[in-house]
Amino acid sequence: MRQQSLTDGFEKYRKKTRKEQFLEDMESIIPWKELVEVIEPFYPKPQGAGRRPVGIDRMLRIYFLQHWFNLSDPAAEEALYDSRAMRHFVGVDLGNEPVPDETTICKFRHLMERHNLGDQFFHIVNEYLQDNGMRVSRGTIVDASIINAPSSTKNRKKERDPEMHQTRKGNQWYFGMKAHIGVDSRSKMIHSVAATAANVHDSAVLEDLLHGNETRVYGDSAYAGKKAVISRCTNGARDFTQRKGSRYRKLTNEDRDKNRYKSRVRARVEHPFWIMKGLFGFRKVRYRGLAKNAHHLFVSCALVNLAMAKKKLLKAQRLPQAKYA
């Protein structure tokens, strides 16, 4: 066992970590008041002399930590005991109180899912971003990504999740769900979300991913041949989806050039997916059933939008201070 020195606890040589900086930035840009007001009507009120419920604001912060760092309910409790940065973000002082236990964290998550508050969160965040100058433009990029689910049958029911399905992509088979998103072609902000089983074709939910005011719609070859749907849902937007070749009709050099030009814009949809799956770790579903994982997807998309807009929001907050300094 390492012998404790006189400097233990004083942190003389301390440095702010990237995790601390990220949490500090998110603390300042998230519209906490509006989000708490959505939960308040459904949150249990203190009754009698029983244990007082943990504050909504604190539980919401833990809930967001679960999304940002891909934590289960027990892992969230342990991470709070382990990480000073997380405790500071949540507002827990271990000298005076314990961390909310995993049962409390689980009950808050179930409350969110039961009342479908993730959908409201997504729309509130997008309205907040639009009020701060991040407008939805006239171009939309549509895409879908597979979120894997456990294919093992080593569970209580001896079966895979019946609401998840398998699909083939290239020569590889996948089992899980699909996250469909509609992204603004300029700001890369996610304005539409849908969740389906993995075997549902990308183009089947195209109508749900368009806001109706587009003049251009971009997508990969999975959305080819949907010009009539795009025109009907958008008041005549131009179809900029990738051209698709076949055995009987090869792509011409002109078609390939057009596809390369469209890909320069279409590639922007990968940034939100990279944040969601690469940074937040949402590559694999954590719960059984499509509804719970769809709720998780909606909240994740709201947090992805905030992460992408972080620099712009922080700059806007600093401008008034610099003006009157």
C-alpha cells in the first residue's frame, strides 16, 4: 500500500482534464431550466416524513453523464464515486452525502422513458439552438446507421430481442436496430430522427426525415428512385441522392462525377454519427425493446446537436462579456 504524504488531498500539481473542460462547457450551454420544466409534472413530490426525492436537476445531470460516457445504471453510480469531475458536475459532496444509488438512477430513467420525454428534449434543444442562430436551411441530408444488439440467447427467455432484426450490409450480417436521421446540409444539425429494426430499408422512413421546406435532398444510393416521395413531401425539392448502377445499366462517367460532387455535401452526415457512436459510445443498444432504445436515441441526438454547437454557443456567451469589459 502506498504511504500517504502530507500533500495528499491538497492537489498542488493539478491540471484540468479534457473531461472536466467538456463538462464545464456543457454546464454553461445546456438549457437546464426548460428541460427541468418538462420533467417536473411527472417527478414524485415529497410526501410525509419519508425520504426526500433527489432533485430533478441532479438526476438529469446523471442521466446526461450516462449518455456522454456510455454508462449503465450501476456504472453511473460507481463512476460518480470514482470521478471528481463528474461529482462536481452533478453537485455531490461526499463529505456530506452519498451518490444517488443505482436504483434511484434506474427509476429516473424509467420515468423519462414512460412519459417519452426524450422526444420533447430533442425538440426543446433544437428550438433553443434555432433561437441562438442555428437555423435549419433548405438542404437536408438523410442517412441511417445500424446500432448493434446482443445476438446471444443466453438470457432468461433463451431468445434474442424479438423487436430487433438482422440485416445484411455488403457481405456482413448485423443484428439490431437502425438510427435514421435528417441533417441540415449547412449546420449539420439533426432536425429529424426515427428508429426502426435493422431490417427496415433506409428509404422506408424517408418522409419522416424531411421537414418540408427543403429545396435539395441528399442521400446515398439507398434513397435512389424516391424522387416522387421527395417531391410530394417537400413541395418540389430537387433529388440529389446518389445515382445507382445495376447489372443492366452501368454508371456513366458523368454519373460518377455527379455522385462525387454530391458526396462532398452528403459526407457531412457522418459527423453527427461519429459523435454519437465514436465519442458517446452508442454503437450497441443497452436495453431490450425498440421503444427504450428509440428514447435513448432521441436524447442522444439532442446531446449531439449541443456538442456540435458548443463552440458557437460558448462564443455567443463570451461576446456580451467582451463588449462591456
